[in-house]
Amino acid sequence: MPVHELSRGAPGGPTVVLVHGLEAAWDSWLPVSGFLDSRWRLLALDLPWRAGNDYAWRDRSPGRLLADGLAEVGEDPAAVIAHSFGANATLELLGSTRGSGWRAAVMLCPLYRPPKVAVTWEVFDRSRRAFDRHVRHGLMVRLGERAASLDPEIVATMADRAVDRVGPTGFLAVFQQFVDSTLLPLDRIGVPLSIVAGGNDPTLSVRAARELAGALPTSTLDIEEEYDHFCHVKWPERVATGLAKFLDAHIGLPDGGR
């Protein structure tokens, strides 16, 4: 499983591993990485749920696959920063008591089903519609400023093709993770965690984010009303500032400072 070094860091500096979401890629962390502490060694994993995958990995849990990726790093990281599907894989891994050597972790826009939310056809249909919007929005984020120069019909066709390519299998992978999130043994997690949520994120409501943070005994919650699901791509400097503020308190630096 490929590991990409985004920053060498300082000699003896802390290693921070970056975990991407579903249908994303390791390079989705490039915007944020440019604003993080240059003394950190930044490693971005290229995980099986990357963009364009065939979902053949679904016979293994995301947490186990993440463990395989972390094994390629060759050491316990000081911290892990994970987004969306990757954030839930990280919570799964931490709940299995692995990762106990980490000093901190940040979950950007994870998925969470509060215990009182039953799994019904209505929830399934609502999630399906949200997933469709999510894939389309993700395309627009990746296109960035180029989207404005393209014919709207071409953009719409690209979005339809993106939804079709991910298909039911991709949606079911996300929906299963959402369903299972309430079963995670969150009370076992002792690593200091930061949960970052956005007021404009349709996949994690502010209420669900608060319930998730409440179920994690060592977590802090950062809700930014302007953020959407792809905040780390759209507002990289702002997100990096928040990440650094939390991680600086937990991961040491070569000079012994914080």
C-alpha cells in the first residue's frame, strides 16, 4: 500500500499520517500540508478506497485495511489526521485498542449514526440522496475554478458519470459504515481526539457531531459553521491552523517544544 511523503520534517520530529476519504486520494492532502508545521514529517496513505477503485476490498473492514497501510509507515505515528470514510476507519482501529501509541488524532467530518436513529428505509433513501449530492459536490470541489470555464451541460454530464461510476457499491460501503458507527466501542478510545465538523456538511449534522464527541471520553469538538464536507480542500490554511492548534498541545517537537 503506497505511502507518500509530503514533508520530511525535522530530524527526530513527530510523524503525522494523513488518511483520505472514500473516492478521494492521497494528494487531497496537498493543500493542507503546505500550511502545517514544517518540522512534522507528513505521510499520506494511498488506501484501497481511493478514487476510481473497484470496491473489491469490501471483504475486509476499513479499519483492518487502515492498519495494513499504517504498517507500511514502519513506526507508530505521533498523530493521525483522517477525513470522512477514513476518519471512521480510524475510529474503528482505535476502538480495537490499536493506535494506543499515538499521541493524538483528528477526525475531519466523520460519519456518525446516533444510537436513537433507527435504520429505516426512510433513512436509507435520505442517505442515498445525500450521497448523490456528495459525489456531485466532490466533483465540483476537485474542478475548482475550472468549473466556471466549462459548459454547464458538460459539468452536469461529468457529475452524472461520477455518480454512475461510484455506483450502488460505493454508496453501500458508506451506508454500512454509517450504520455501524453507533456500534463502535468509542468509550475504549483513550487517545486525545479532535472532531472537526461543519455547519454546511450534509453527512454529519451538528447534533450528530455533538453526540459523537459526547461518546468519546477524550475528545474536543470544533464546529465551524462555514465548513462543508471538503473543508480541508476549500479552506486549507484555516483548517491547518485549527489542526495545528490541537496537535501542538499533544505532539512533541525536536527542540522539546510544543
